[in-house]
Amino acid sequence: MSVVTRRTVLGALATSPLWLQTAWAQPGSLRISHQFPAGSVAEGDFRDRLCRMFAEQAERATRGKLKFSIYPASSLMKSEAQIPALSKGALDLALVPLSYAGDEFPEVNIGLMPGLVTSYDQGYAWKNMDVGREFTRMLGERGMVILSWIWQAGGAASRVKPIVDPEDAAGLKVRGGSHALDLILKEAGATVVNIPSNDIRSAMQSGALDAAMTSSSSLMSFRLDEVSKSVTTARGGTYWFMLEPLLMSKTVFDRLPRDQQAALLKIGADLEGFARKSAQMDDAAVAAQFAGRGGRAVDLNAASLRKWQDIARNTAWRDFGEKNANCARLLALAEKTVA
């Protein structure tokens, strides 16, 4: 009996029909990674819930041909490792802040550019506008496919005074969460501390951090009300909007038959309504959570928002546009959506 070598198998695969190649390549179980606390379909952080809803619906839609394992709370890999792993095909899916890959892939910083997106309507409109189509194309070149566009507003938790105007951040140790936010914080006189959102609580508890900017959902999920005195919410509008999508490795996506690809894209798009509603509910709920522990909840007014936006335009926006031609093109397209 002849020995079948790896070269023989690969050669046969290269000349086999498309359906046979698909059957060979199709994964039996796909891994979904994220950094947020674990819950269930019905309860918990909505980003974990969305991953579980996606998995259940996708398994039903593919009649069990695709199955999913969910790894919450960075249990599979560190937060910052997820986007590089997706890009290389070493991870199947992740719900992850795009800004974590901003050093390696500066174009993704458009998704957490302070003051550029100031409402959910504006953010979700990107998907079907020139800026969204161009951004999708660029992600594809980096080996990633957006399944669900997820926008979240955010605020700032503080151990000391509330951060409403830029001058309130002066002299404080603040976590911004992205290069762009770090630039506006430095301009405001803050000392920037770079840590993932799931490390904020311990840093504030130890005193290594005075204040932190993050999404409303993370402000609650990480129970920052227990280590903070105040929170600036997104209820009255905010300069802090983050694109935190459900992503799939393009390498893995391209191995699937077209009907399964279409099913995953449809399910992801359908869940965007759930994501938007949940994020808006969290914007309101975070104030109640802080107040329930005796903390103070404050909101931005139009004048405060303009101050942050003016600083961002002259620092973060300019810096982003000067990174490369792709960034300049994305910024020009995004600025067309600014009211």
C-alpha cells in the first residue's frame, strides 16, 4: 500500500472540485473570543450576549454544520492579541475594540476618533456610506470581515472630580483607550495610562489610575462604580463613540460555502439592532448604577462637547490624517458625515 504524503494530499486538493475543497476546509467548530464578562443569552454584558445569540442562530441556520465555542473574559488570548490572530487566520471570530490594533494598523483608529461620531444615527449610517465601504475594503485587505457593526457611546469614571470639560482632566492619571484619545488627554494636561479596559478596575483600586474613559457597557460590567466617585455619561451626547464590531477572520470566512457566508452576514446584520438598543440602554443605566452606590452622575452639555471636539480636530484628527494616504482618505470621507 502506498503512503499518502502531505504533498500528495495538497496536490489532489488543488485540482479537486470546489465542493470537495470546501468540505475539506470547513471547520467543525469556530472559536469566538472577547474580553468581556461571561453571561448568558438572556443576561449579562450585551456584547457577550450578542456572541451567544450569534452562535445559536448560526448553528440553527447552518443546521449544525457550524458550531461555536465562546471564550469570554480574555480566556482564550489577551485582548490585544485578538486582531493580529484574526488577520493571520489563527482565530476565527472576535468581538473586539478595533483601536487595540491601532499601532500596527493605524486606519482602524477611525473607529475611536473623538468627536468624529457624536450619535448612534451617524455611526450606524457609516456602514452604507463611502466611509464604511472603504473601511470594510481596508479591513478585508488586512484579513478581517465585519459581521456586525457595533457602535457604543462611552463616558469617564473618576475617583476624584467628574471629567466634563477638558480642563477637568488636567493633572490626573487617565486611561483614554486609544492613541487619538491619548492625544486629546495630553493636550488637556492629563497623564496618560495605557491599559486594556478589563484592567481599569484594578488600576483604579490601586490608585495607579485616577480616571478612565470607556464604553457605558464596560463602565457597568467592570463595576467601576465600586472604585469611582463619579461618572460622566453619554446621555446628553458625547465625543466618545467606539466601533467595536464582531469580526471574522477572512481566511476562515473564505473557506465557507457561499450559503454559510450569506447566513453569517445576515445574522450579524440582524443583530445590529439589538446591539444599538442595548448600548443606548447602557448609556442610561450606568448613571443609575453609580447613583445607587452614592456616586455622582453628570452629563456633557453642548458647550463641553464642542470643547472636546475642537481639541480633537486640532490634535487627533490632524495626527490621524497625516499617518498615511489611507487614513487621509478615510478622514475626508468621515468628515462628510459630521453635522
